Amino acid sequence: MAEITGGFLVPHDPVMFVAPDAPEAEKAKKVWDAYEACAERLAESGASSVIIVGNDHYMLFGTTCLPKYCIATGHVEGPLDQLPGLKKEQVQNHEALAQHIAAHGSETGFDWAVARSFTTDHAFSIPYKLIVRRAEEISGRSISAIPVYLASAVDPFITKTRARQLGEQIRGAVEAFDSDEQVFVIGSGGISHWVGVKETGKVNEEFDRQIIDLCCNANIDGLVAFTDEQVLENGGNGAMEIRNFICAMAAVNAPRGELIEYQPVPEWVTGLGFIELKKG
């Protein structure tokens, strides 16, 4: 059977690409170096596939269709929102595993929305480029990537409990997949940031540290216990993306997390946290 052997929780901040020189150089370098550390650790692992759990930003799905959760099972390219240094490219999707996850969901009470042709946005493409593609360069081996999108940025939101259940379903599906390959899961998002509102640029380090502690202690219960009102007040509308963390943590089922880096960067409008989900 296949196995999920590790993962990461990382940000997907597009402002880094638009205004790379906005923060002080040392702070910016620590953030870029954190992505590099994740890439090196992925390269050192035996993982041949990565599932990246992200969210739409009202670009891929509009008012005509707002799925609570969606998996890409066919051709993938992206990002749609191209940025300086982040241009559209074809993604090597693991179609067989993605299709298996969707089919396994149908058998276990999870009716996946399925995209047989899909264009990602930066929630997927930033960690894909900076971690997965970079790990391929370091290791010299091919690593496929499956996009999973949750309704964690635009309402109606997936509940945090359902995000956890979905992660557990992903884990069960991977373990039922007839292969000996190793899989990593990346939760892409957060932490505190306010998007398109008067508080944009605010970062709440106290809230970020609280979320980081829960993640490092593998305390999914603590994350799920946050009400949406608490998240919105303390972390902003962008922090609703902790659903992506919850899903990834439930999928990996690691006993602990290790903080790689945290930097509050108002110039990049986000509290940027990097955590490795450690199985061993």
C-alpha cells in the first residue's frame, strides 16, 4: 500500500513575488530560505508524490459554482494568476492516485467535486514551484503533485470538522492505493492576514504563535475548536485558511510538528509560518 510519510504547513503569499524587496532583506531571506529548507527535506525523503491542500481566492470558482472541496484528477496547469517569477506551467499530476482518492471518497461518504481539467491559482502554485519543483532539481527525480482545493477563503466555508474528516479520508484512500510509493501532504495558507479590507497589512503575531503551537503539538482539536468569529477577529479573513492546515494535519497524522521558520511581515501582509509535520 502507499503511505503518507510526512508533510508541511506553509504560506502562499503572492506579495512576496510582487514586492520582494518590501521587507528588510534579512527578514525576507529567512522566508525564502524556509521554502528552500522544505524543498531540501522533501528531496531527502523518499516521496514521489505530493498532495497540496489549498483554497480558491474567488478566481477559479465563481458565484456559479462554489464547491466545498475539489480534487484535480486530470490535466493540470497554473497558476491562473501569473506573478513575476511565477509563470504558468503544466503540472505533473498523479492522475491515478487522484482518481482513486475521489472514488474512495464516494465509497466512504465524501462526494468530491472532480476537475478533469484544472488551472490552479497561487495557493497551489507557490508551494509547488518553491518546494516540489525545487525538490525535483535537488534530488534529480520526478515528483508528481495533486491539487486539492477547500472552501476556506470564500464562503460558504467548509467546516473545520469536515476539513479534518476530509484529511482522514485522504489518508485512508492513500493507504488503500495499490502502490508502495511514499506521499507528502502540504497544507498551504495563512496565518494571520486581512485581505481586501481596511486592516490589510496587519499581522497578529500572538494569534500566529498560538496557531503554530497547536500545529507543532499536533493539536487538531484545538484548531477545530476556534470559532469562525474568533479566527476573523484575531487572524483576519485570510486566517480562515487554517482549514487547509487542519486537512493536511489529519491526512499526515503526525505526532508532532517542527517549526522551521516564522516571520511576521506586514510588508507582505501576512504572518508567515513554516512547519514540518514529522512522522518519525
